[in-house]
Amino acid sequence: MFGDVLRKFGSLVAGATGPIVRARDRVWHLSPEGQALFGSAGPALDAWIADGSAEVVKSGPHRTVYRVVLASGTVYVKHCRINGPRAWAREVIRSPKARLEFENATRLRALGIGAAIPLAWGTSDTRWPGQSFLITRDLVPAIAFPDFVENRTLVPCERRKLAHALGAFLAQLHDNGVAHPDPHPGNLLVEGESLCPQFSLLDVHAVRFGAPLSWTESRANLVRFNRWFQLRASQTDRLRFWRGYCEGRKTLPNLGAKETKELERETLASNRRFWVTRTTRYRGTHRTIRKIRSGRVRGLAVRDLPGDFLRLLLAAPNDLFMKPGTRLLKQCVSSTVAELEMPTPDGPRTVILKRVNVRSTLDLLKNLFRSSAVRRSWLFGHGLCERWLPTPRPLAMFHVYRGGFLPAEGYLLTEKVPHAIGLPEAVKACRDAHVLRAWGEKLARVVRTMHDRGVSHRDLKAPNVMLQNAAIDPANATPVLIDLVGVRASLNAVPFARRAKELARLNASFLATPHVTRTERLRFLRAYLSVGERQLGWKTWWNAVSEATAAKVAKNHRSGRVLG
């Protein structure tokens, strides 16, 4: 930050500002490449926008990015705006953001590190802080890293080269004392057609330069980078990245297995903090969620929910349960669940509508002073989706309000799990030991991942698990978690005692199923323990789950409730 303040009065990069051109109420600072391209007249930004040759690539309150195709090639223009008092104050004490990015890109390229080719930066011709502009040349044929890995099928050889080259690139950054404070993959470009993939940095205005990074500094930067990959890349690919990084770090030659485990643990802890913060966003409105209101009905909905269907739903939600074509899945004193068709521009989609009834005045008071059942299901449904855990995406949540302030009957609309069969029904009907074993192993991995990611499902019984695609392809069916009223999430991994209770609740669901043998239960437990770090032996877990199962059976026997 102090270095950025110094740049307000003089460049830290020799010759970075280049020739100065004043044109059309702007002051442009050109690089040698920019001077050769634009000449003494400077960039014709207004003309590009007016004639439509400037195509908007990204847009937001703080910046707009244009792609401009010129006769000499494609350039990108980033228009940086001041969108609040904090941003204005920041521009007072430091250089404009466009200048920072221009100079940082110049310095990175001087170090042999891939970055956009800076052509010009400019500001309004005034002494007051205001908008700034950065123009860079297109890095053909490089593309954004997420697009590269998500929109194409990589063969094992390509995955191996990509992971190793990415590790070597991060090692080069850290050995040169470069730290990108926002090192997510969206800020990377990759050119992967060569034998060794080449990487370049984007959005470099906040990059820090200094001495080679220590392990503590490197770990902090790698943790932020690894958060995206821990969800999307296999453990093998992450290990390949780590080996490429270790081989490339000349200033830290003694990195090994200890640091690998440390990095994975810190990344998971960082992700848990990130997920908790992200989940709280679904309490109100943001770019994907909007408030809904109609008469006595108030709630939240995703922005891509069809407006006509939403208006029909809010006007008379109870009528949809009796509409022709609606299939009731559950009806009891506490709730009603139905499957219905939702019209969309791409054709009808099947959705699930759940109504949670208010049975007493106490229920009304509970809804007033704590999150209701449908609100918790809405919140943690999105929370599990953020954690990449399998659950139907919530589409809308609302209450009918009494007296204008008491939330009464609650409604939750979710996507339907395609071609699904409930776990209890599927297990009872299955006589193929291999299929049954595959279901158990997949479910064990889901539950273990859920616990490691800080999520506790306190009603983890078999009826609350669906097997997706079991109706059409049982061998490849995958488990999906539903009915999230009992879900809780925290900053820490779920503790041992809580895990044992939840595994016991699931275990108790199959005590009356003869072909779920002790052997199958042990295989399930071993599959659970095979994911992530193993801290205790399987016998300790087996005994803890057995004791918790016996306690659950005794509790239900005393209350007269049937194990589900």
C-alpha cells in the first residue's frame, strides 16, 4: 500500500508512463507499443464506442471491459470507475487503478512473467480523482483458465502437463517476490496448445513485489489459489501441481509432504470460512437472489425463476397442490409435499413444492424469533450447493404473514432430483450386492465430505437421501441429500462425537433390512474413513457408531417412534 502511495508522485517502474498525449479531454500515457499503434492522436476510444466496434465483455458498477477489433489486432479497454467514498479516497492517496495495472504489467513482463501487453493508460484531463482507462493487447491464443479446463475434455497427458506447468508458474512468481492478492483461476490466461502450457496474469493492479516469498507467505497465497481447485481437481492433479511447484521453488528447496498436508488443511479451513460467509448472503438480495412480495406473502426467490409462474405461485400457493397434474408425495399434519410442472421458455420443468404447516401459536412465535424450517432449508440448500454437496437447488422460499409481522405457513420450492428413488425403497428392492456396495461407498464419501466441509445433517436418516438416476441406471446412481431442516454449518469440521451420531442415525435406518449385513456396514465405514485425513482407527469408529446406534434404538423405543 505504501508503494502505491509513492507512485502517486513518481513511477516505480522506469519509463513505465511513456509519452503523454492529450486528446478529447483525456490524458493518455503510452508504452512504446502503444505509441506505434495509436500515434500522436492517441487512442480513439470515443469513436470505438460510437461506431460499435467496442464490444462489452464485462460490466459492473466499478468497471467495464471492452473488446475492440482493430485492423492491427484486438485490444481490450478497461474503464475503471469510482463507485463510492472509499474508492474516491483511495484514488486521492494513490495512483489511478489503470496506472497501477499498467506499471505492474510492465514490471511483470520485465521479470519474464506472462502478463497482458500494456499499450496505454489514461485519465480525465482534470486534477480531481475520477475515472481511468487501461488499454492492453489481446494475448492470442490464450484463454481464461476456467474456460480452458471446463469447456474441453483433457486427456491424462494434458492434465499432467497442465498441473505441472501451473505449479512451476506459481513457483516462478513466488521466487521473484510476486504475490497476487486475488489469485483465483479467473485471473489466469493459459495457452495450452504447446508442449508446455504458458500462463499469464490478469487483473494485476494489486500485485505486490518484494523479496522471494517465505513459506508462510507462499502458503497464504497458495491457499487462496487452491480453494477453487480443492473442489474441482482430483487429489492426484493437486499433487502434480505441488510437485511442479516444489521443483520450481529455487529459494525454498526443502518443501515436502509436511507442507503438502499443511496446505490442504489450511485450504479446507479457508474454504469453510468462505462458505459460511457466502451462505449468509442468501438471507437477503444479491445478484442471483431477489425479494418477492404479494399481499400477505413475503420471501426470496432466485432471479431466473419464471415471472409468470412465480406470480401464480404467490397468488394462491395452496391451489397448486390440488391442480390437475400435481402429484402428492407426502401429506401429514406437519407438512405437504407435491411434484408439479413449472413452465419455462425451454419447456416444462418438474419442481417440488413443500408446505410447512403452523400447528399452534407456539410455532408462530418460534418463526418470529428464529429461522423457520423453510428458511433454514432455503439457506442451507444454497449453502450445500456452494460447498459442492449434492442437494436440489432451492428456487423460492416464502411465508404467509399474519397481522403483517408473524410468519405463518411456509413454502419451499426446489428443483426435482431427476429419475430419483428414495434410498430405503432402492435398498429394499436391490438384490445385486455390487450395486448395493457402490451405493454405500458413494454415500459414505458424500457424508465424509459433508462433515469435512463443516456441515452437520442432524436428521441423516435413509428417507432423507435420494438416489439420482436410480430409475434408469441403478449401477451409476448417485446420492442426493434432501430435507435440510436439521442441517447446521460451522467454521470447523464436524467433531468426532457428532459424526458418530449421524452415522449411527443412518445405520439405524437399515437395522430391519436383512441384506444390509455387518460386512456391508463395515465397507461403508471404511469408505467413509478413506476420504481425507484419517485420525482414528476403524475399530474406534465402529464401536462409537455401534454405541450411538444402540442409544438411538433405545430412545425411539421409549418414545414409541418407528425408526425411519
